[in-house]
Amino acid sequence: MYVLIVGGGKVGFHLGRMLLGKQHEVTIVEQRPARAQLLQGLIGDVLLVGDGTLPSVLEAAGCARADIVAAVTGDDAANLLIAALAARHFGAGRTIARLNDPRNEPLFRLCGVEGMVSSSSILAELIEREVTAARVRTLLAFPNGGAAIVEVDLSPHSTAADRPVREVPWPPDSLLILILHRGDVRIPSGDTRIEAGDRLLLVAPPEAEPALQSLLAPEAP
Amino acid sequence: MRIVVIGCGRIGAHVAKSLSAAGNDVCVVDTDVSSLSRLGDRFRGQTVVGHGFDQTVLEQAQVARADAVIVLTNVDATNFMVARAATELFGVRRVSVRVNDPEFASVFAELGLNILDLPDLVLGQVQRSLALSATAGDGTPAPGTAR
């Protein structure tokens, strides 16, 4: 897969390094020559120096044949323009734009940007998860609101502790998808035993959350 | 007419002052307070400090009831975003966008923007003035002068 990354800051650099590690073809467009030189020393000959909002620079970077164009500069106006150019002028496969200011999300959406990544929103959600008292925490809510991926730490007071998955009275429409057992990932089957202290990931509708909480993480008796 | 001008550089200030003097209800937006001083003491319109693509700034500038928005900053990406915000978030019909880098002229037009093609305007004037001086300097004596 060919991925064109515009913006060689921290996000662009780590994204590029990760993709190169997975054997993808990568180009990073970076405007600042010194930064580009630094990155070149770190991850190899994949840098193109130039203003990535310019159509001529995007063309030289092979925007039209890119499977993914990731606009990850620190400037939302630049990211919006790059995403618009990639999608509508060059017809690139898929475009992703970084949102530096989450308040720009409605505009990005109205402008038809397909994929949006907001590091500040993600960070805010992670911190909220850490400080929240809720025992059933939402990891990912699907856009239509019908289901979410949630996590719960299995309490020793739960009636489900030390029982095989098939014997646990799961609330309707909820599905256990993953068990984190002392840092190991387990894909559950009906015979898998869940133990107190396990972190459980489930797909469940929002209305099932109270039932999940009383089943898996009840108040201490 | 209510006209919102985004960007108060030399060009933005010139346009805002002229439109205001001609009797329009003009509002000027710039991120920099000192740029707004270019408007001078006699400017009677409204000024707002902030980013032209910031929704709250555009609300302060009452863009929704503007007859036209003229986007005149010297950064093309900013101009693009401001224009999209005025159109998509506030439904302004008449939005004109300054083009700084000639590369964006055709691309902005292709993306549906109404452009003010600054490089091309300058080029046109240069070509006309060269054409004039070429006529004057081609060796033909001007009428009524002796050789």
C-alpha cells in the first residue's frame, strides 16, 4: 500500500515509522528542510521537502496513486485543504485529516473529509476514562448510538467470577469479545473461564450498561 | 450591503475602507489587533479579532446575514478554510477568495470557489504596460514629431 503523509511532526514521523515497519511504501512531505533532514536520518529516504498544500508538491509526491493520504500537519487549514485536494483534485484512495482543534470537526465533516483523527479529543477521552468513577467504561461508541465497545474489570464479588463464559447470564444483545488476563489477550470461547481481576471487553447497547455493571462489577457486599 | 472582509493586510484594509466609504456596512476580521489599525480613525465599520474560520468569530461578525464575504489573507490554506466555513456553516452565497500562489487559481475554481486571482491581475497589468511601452518604443515616431 502507498501512504502519503503530509506533515513530518511527531504524528507524521511515528505514523511513517509504523507503516514502514509494516512494509508499506511511504512518502512524508515536510516543509522545514532541517526537520526533513532530521527525519531522513531517522527513518530513511522517504522525505520530500516542500509545502504540502501546493498541488505541484502533492503531484510530485504521487498523490494520485496514493491509497491513503494522511494530512497530519499542526495546521487545520492546511489539513483541510490537503484532504480536499487529495480527494477531489487527485482522486486519491482515502483521505485522513488530523484535527488539531476539535471545534473544527463540524466544518471538516461538512467539507466531506472522510477520516478525522483528533489527538486532543482522544487524549481527553482517555483522561476522562481514567478519572471517571463508572465501572463500565465506553471505549468506542458507534455513530448511530446503537452499540458501543465497553470495558469492565471483573470484580471478585461478581457472580460471574470463576465461571465459564457460557454459564454467565449476559444481558441481551451484549457480546464478550476479548479478555485481558494479567496483560495477556484471550479470545473467549464458551469454555473460557473468566476470573476476578480480568478486564473484559464487550460489545453492548447503552441500555445494557447498568445490567453489565451489576453482573460484573457489583458494589462490595 | 453587509460585507465581511477577512484579513486586514494592506489589501484587505484598502478594500474594507473603500467599500465602507461607498456606503456599505463593512465588518473586518483579523487575528492581529495591530493589523486592524490599518483601517484608520475614520473607518466606521465593525472589527472582530480572531481566526476567520473560527465559528464563534464568524458569528460575532454576523456572517450569516452578510451579502458577501471577501477573504483576503495572504495564506491560501487559511483562505480556503474561511471560504468553506462561510459557505458550509453559514450559507453565505457570495464568497470571494484571494489567490496568493498562482497554483491555486485553477484548483480553487475547480473546488467551487469564486476566486480573486491576484497573481493573474498583476500579470495582466504588467502585460498591458509592456504592450503600451512596446508600441511607444518600436521606433515609429509619435505623430507630429520630427525624426
